[in-house]
Amino acid sequence: MFPWGDAGLDEYAKARVDAPEKVALMKEVVYTFLDQEVQNTRIYESRRVTQPYTDAEWQRIDALGHKVDKAL
């Protein structure tokens, strides 16, 4: 059985084209396989918030926060 129903391949192809007389009809089903690979590479990994900061780093972050608050 064909995936498009009980109709034969010729009937299916004729129904799918505007001018079937200009198209050479297929006589067998063609299967195509696609292989895909995706790879991501991180160029630079900056420090995450989940990593512990030193006391000096926290002081700089806090000072920057106060500076932003004043500007707003």
C-alpha cells in the first residue's frame, strides 16, 4: 500500500502536477536519507553567577550596583 492511499503511483503523480503530459512519471518510490550533525563550541566561558566570588569581587559588584542606582 502506498503512503498516499490505494491510488497507484501514476494516478498520484498526475494529480500532483499541472501538466502531467510534460512530466516523466516515476515508476518506483525513491527514498532519501538525511544525516545531520550539529556541534557547538564555546570560544570563551565567562564566570557564572553560580561560581563563588571573592570578597574583593563582591565589593566591586556592590560598588557598581550603587553607582547604577545613583545614575537612575
